Amino acid sequence: MPAHTTATAADDRLIVALDVPDVLSGLELAKTLGDGVSFYKIGLGMLTGGGLALANELKAEHGKRIFLDLKLFDISATIEAAVRGIARYDLDFLTVHGDPHVVRAACEGAAGTELKILAVTILTSLDRQDLDEALLVPGELSDIATQRAARALGAGAHGVIASPHEAALIRALPEAAGKLIVTPGVRPAGTSKGDQKRIATPADAIRAGADHIVVGRPVWQAADPKAAAAAIRSEIAGI
């Protein structure tokens, strides 16, 4: 990973989530952020608002890196076909659920391309009560997330999505050597946690072992999004 010594240039460890309603809003935000942000996440909520078109335009015409956050889950044949189609768009990251059969199928669909398959462990908006309601296995949430990460990486995932609280545990796994850890649930000090339950500051997430941090509302809801992104870059510079 290259060194980053200033807050003025883009730092691709920061991924800004374009959780806005449509393509025009996304392009306007990207224009506002300018050269200070080089990596964007486009999620499921934007898909019907032209998310793939936005991804293509930002990638092809503006040279941005793109993380397509769809959290795919289905039978193996469907996952493989869906990922093969998405891989044609020349994007950078794609999320799938961390179940081994899903990961293996996604990796088959992405074979021969540069698309990186990232496995979701436990959503950062969930806590133990949520897992109980979903009838998921008992135990500490951090242990479950770490075990899911190990199985997903063992099934071939290029990396995992995990909260900052589990990043250090996952980074210590033998299966995590050379793999990516991407952490949502990142909130700069003094900003609202929103619907996230397992959060950390940008600096703490990077120190815990994250390769990339995903920040959405604290940037695009800020009075000055460009300054908000610059403050995050400054916070992680030199780490």
C-alpha cells in the first residue's frame, strides 16, 4: 500500500459511499469532491436510480475506482451468472454474502477479470439481539464474524467486509494474509452514528487492520462534503 503523507491528494483507502437517490446526485457529489476522492461505493439502494450507469461513468470517464455493494446471495448457478455479467463492467470490488458456496460461485464468475470478491461477515448495523431474532448461531458477535471471515477467505474471497471491531481479529487470521479488509461503520469523531451499531473512527479502523474504510453520510450530509473528506484523509495520513 503506498504511503500517504498529505490530506490534499486522494487516498484510495477512503471509499465514499454514494448513498444518494440517483445518477445526477451522485455525479454532482463526485464533482464536488473532485480529485480528493478516488474511490466510490455504489450500493443496492442506488441500483434502481441508475447505479450501474453511474459506476460506468465514474470509472470510464473520470478514472475513479468503484466498489459495487450488492451483497449477493442466491444459489450457486445464479451467483456465478450474475457475477460474470457484473465483471464485464470492469469494476473493482463486489460484495457477496460470506457463505462459502456463494463465495466460490462468485469467484468462478469473476475468474479471469480484475474484479475482487469481498465477503460480508456480519452487517455493521446488527448486534447480538438482531442475530437472535434471525435464529443465527449463539455466541459473541465478534467470534461469529471472525469465523465467517475465515471460511469465506478459505473459499477464495479476495477480502471481507467487517466492522472495525472485528478488523484486528480478522487481520490476525492465517487465511487473511494478503487479503483485503474493508470496514463500513466508520464515523469521524463528533458525527452521528445513524443506524450503525459497531463503529469506530477512521484512524482507529485503519490501525485495526483495515485496508479501506467506507464513509457515507458523514461526507455527503456534511455542510461542506469536500472539507469533510479532506478531514478524513488528514486523520488517516501517515498511518
